[in-house]
Amino acid sequence: MEKVLETDKLMTFLQENKQNFENDLLNEASNVREKIDDILTLGNIDLVNNAHKLVRYVVDAQDKELESFAKQEGIAWATFELTLAFKLEWVQAIRRTLWEFLQKYNDFTNNIPYEEFFLMEKQINSLIDQFLNVFFINYTNYKDSLIKAQRELVENLSVPIIPITPSICILPLIGSVDTFRTNVIEEKVLVEIGKLHIQTLIMDLSGIAEMDIEVIDHLLKIIDGSAMMGCQTVITGLRAEVVRKMIRLGFRFDNNTQTLGTLQQALKQYLTT
């Protein structure tokens, strides 16, 4: 963005009144003021120095530097999970304080033409809005990438396929199994069968106390899909509650699916043959 007036004298005025600017800014952002030290400790983010940096980029109309700074700030706030409300309050306080000092500069020098003064208003508001826009876009994008990475980690931990021989793997399932998790199980099982050339998958269900009808039906389909890829499924640890529900609903495993009482029995059988 092209400068609308000479800014050297304005920046000199702001520098000479730096402490007054900071005091007014902190008064404008009363909620943030109490959190400045915490934000510095948690995220190594110096709000006061960054405020001066933002003002410089805005006054000098340094678009590229401002966008790069906004991106850096967005990622930092997303990384350390800092409150967005504080950031918005802080930037709006910077906007108001900068306007107050622009007015003071005009009163002090009385040399800003009327038209240029309002062009400066447009520039300041436009560049601060640009900063906020780039900040929020990068905050959101980085936050989404963190959530995706964490979700993938949770998914992998919730479906741990453990190789015990080149052709035999164990899948111990623990905790609740809902529709979302069975979708993860389906994808992970079929992918790993193809990638590891698994011939026998020991699925231990001793850690599952309850399963809905839809979940049982989905697991049976996963077992069928595994068989289509040449992998036999061995079920261990079925609890009585789950078995009773399967009996009532008429669910049954196919003839190629073996069931054993415990995981230890399966390991003894398949590791000693």
C-alpha cells in the first residue's frame, strides 16, 4: 500500500512518546494488561514490543512485513492455545491508541492537510483489518493442522495393530467402540493387511464390555473384508454380555473365523505351531 503522507516525523513523534503510548495502550486493553506477563511466559510473545512493531508496519504501509508478522503471530497463538479474545481486544486497543496519537500529532504540528488526514484514517483501518484477517486465517489453518495431527495420533493409538510374526498381528481393542471408531478400525485393518501381508489377525475384545448392534454388525463386515483379502481373523476375549446380544440378534461369525477364550490361548496356539 502506498503511503498517504510522510511518516518519518510521525514515527519520530511516536518514538519520543513511546512510554505515553504504552501507558495509554495498557489502559485501553485492561483485560489484556493483566495477562501480559503470562502470555510472555507461556508463548514467549512480547505484546508491548509487538504492538510497536505493528504500529510501524501500519504507519509506514509495509504490507509484506505486516502480512509476514500476522502469519507469525497467528501460528504462535495457535501453537500455545492463547485466547483469541485477548488478541482481538489488544489489536483494537492498538487501533484506538494509534488514532489518539495521530490526533495528538496533528494538534502538535498542525501540518496534516484535512484530506490526507482522512486518507490516513483509511490506511490505518485497512492495514489493521488486513493484519487481523491474515492472523485469523493462519491461526485457524495451523489450529486445524494441529487438530488433524492429534486426531490421527489418537486414531492410531486407538487401533494398535501389533505385529508378532511376519504374518501374524494382534489388534487389542480397549474401551468404548462406537461408529466412528469402527470406521477407523475398518480403514486401519484393511490398509495394514495389504501393507504388511497379514495372514492372521488376532482381534482381542476382552477390553470391550458393551457394543451396540451397529458396531457388532460393522465388526462382522470388517472380518468378512479381511477374509476377502486372504486374512483369517481370530476373535479372543468375547464377554458374555456381547455374546448374549449376538445370540439374540442372530449374529454369528463365519466358519473361517476362530474364537478363543483368551489372548493367551491364541498366542500359545499360533506361536507354537
